[in-house]
Amino acid sequence: MGKPIRVAMIMGKMIGGGVEAVVLNYYQNINRENIQFDFIIDSDSTVVPDELITGLGGRIYRISPYQHLRSYQRDLTALFKKNKYLIVHSHINAISVFPLRIAKKCGIPIRIAHNHSTAAPGETRKNILKSILRIFSKKYPTHYMAPTRYAGEWLFGSEIADNELYILKNAVDVELFSYNKIVREEMRNKLGYRNEDIVIGNIGRMVWQKNQKFVIEVFNELQKTNKNYRLVLIGDGPLKKSLMQQCQELGIENLVTFIKNSNQIADYYQAMDCFLFPSNYEGLGMVAVEAQIAGLPVIASTQVPVEAKISDNFKLIDLKEKYPRWVKMIDKSVEMEIRCGHKEEASKEGYSILLAASKLNKQYVKLLKDIDYEKSQ
């Protein structure tokens, strides 16, 4: 194939979120001798791993956010024409309509719409925009991807989900997340936990979707049953200040540890004893999979797709259930005597990044062959 093919990865705002982590995982494990990624990001992105990307041979292009549609279209059109991409892979869910429309206008033959999310009551303005954009979701892509059938069907409809959707799992390094007793002891010492402390954890951007307010409310009831319970919340976001204030108002601030986004996320799972994940909605909920790989029991809301289950340690409960039901389920989950990871189950379900990255590489090559790439050079 000669020099590597450049795939234009439309990322939107890079803010240290889960989708970015997924794409970076694939980038670090794909065969970069024949496939390279160009990261096209909004100019107001706040968490951009420049050194990592450029060190692997990638390129970063900062353009106007889509909210400034005229300048966005101008920037993207100029970039597409300059770099003459054959593949545009958009990861901005329903908003992919905008870059893929421009890609089609520029004659780019392979246009992938990748949906990572869904919608839920409580985000009315966002849901209205998503509903409008869903109408156009099949107008500009040539191919469709999603981490689950559920996420794919939500945006593209059942016909696409049944016949054309390419399921690309949000894969990770299963070895990195596997249970490690030594790392567990080191992390618990670092965080100041005692042997008898029972650590409940949650990881995610601090926004309404991830529902950390509910986590704190459940934990407040939980710690009343056993004073050894502790809570660790990992992430950043617009609700962080109000969540910290909530803990102060409840008088539990000394029992709750807030930690910023970290490149040691895999190690923090080791320090936990249970993962609480009451999201208001999820396209998948990759942290739930990671937690299971690390051997943690996961208590998730029924808004988390069942595809996130890779072990019997995964339990679902409705957000409408009263706090005592959640407390009871958590209490029961931490009674587990022997902790063991589930990397084999994760690999079997397609979550091994080594296998998944090879699969994506082959898919790109196949798409290029379908447009007779070699003869076009």
C-alpha cells in the first residue's frame, strides 16, 4: 500500500472524555505503517495529548467549532481539499451530519458515521437537536459504526442496524486493567485507605448524564449502615463544584475523595471494592467493562446497555428504585470473598484492543479496496 493512509478523525471538542480515550486506544494499537490518524478537533479543546499523537506520527488540526457553522465549513472544506482524504471517520454522534455533509461535497469516497451515544429525559434541548439531526443521519455517510447495536439503532434506525452497521467495541488493554493485588495495596496506601475501608468508586465526566449526584446520595445512605465505607469520584466537569458542595452539605466531605482525570485510571480501579454507575443514559459505558476486568462488582442503572455485562459481577437496577434497594445491592456485592479479574471474558466479548485494532485496520483496508484504491494512485 506504500505510505500510510491518513484517516481524518473528526473528534469535536477534546476534553478528556471517554470517546477520545477509545480513539486513542485504537490509534496506539493499530498498524500505523499503513494507517495513520489525523485528529481534527475544535479550537476550544482543553485536553489534547499533543505529544502522544505527534510522537506516533499523527497530526492535529484545530478548526472552528461547528457552532460557528460558516467558519467551521470554511476550515473543514479547506482541510479536506488540501489533504485529499479517502476516509473521514466522524465520532461526534448525531452532529456528524455537519462534517460528513462537507466531506461528501468535497468528494471524499468513504464517510463513516460513528455513534457512541443515545439520549435520555432530562436533556431537553440536546434531545431536540439530536432528534432533528437524526432525520439526516443517513443522508451523508457511506458507512455506519457503533459500539453496540443499541447505539447504532438509536441514531441510524433498525434497518441500518440489521444490515449495514459495523460493531466496533470500545476496546482496552485488558492486561492493563486486570486485577493486581500489589497495585491495589500501593494505591490504597497512596489514597490513605485502611484495610477495613470499603471503597465505592465512580469514574466519568461530571455532567448530568453520569449522575454523580445520585452516587453521592446513595453513598450518604450507605455510610450510615457501615462507617467503613468510603467514596472516590474520578473526573472533571461543570458539575464538580456543586458535587463537592453537596458532600459538604451532607457532612460527608471527609469520606469522599475527588480526583482529577488521570493517566493512572487503571490503577484506581484496583483500590476500589465496588463500582457504582447510575448513569442517566449510555451508549455503552466502557468504565463498567473496565471495572469488571479489574474484578470489581458493578452496580449500574438500567440505562446502561446490557452489552456492558461481561461477568456475573454486573448488576442492573432501576433509577426509580429507592435508595435502600441500592444500598442493599451494594452491601451484598462487597461480600465477595475472592476477587479475580475477567480479562478472558473481556477478550471473548471483543474488548481486547489488540484484537479490535487489528479488526479496524482490516476494515479500513477493505473499504479502500472496495473503492479500488490501488488503481487510483
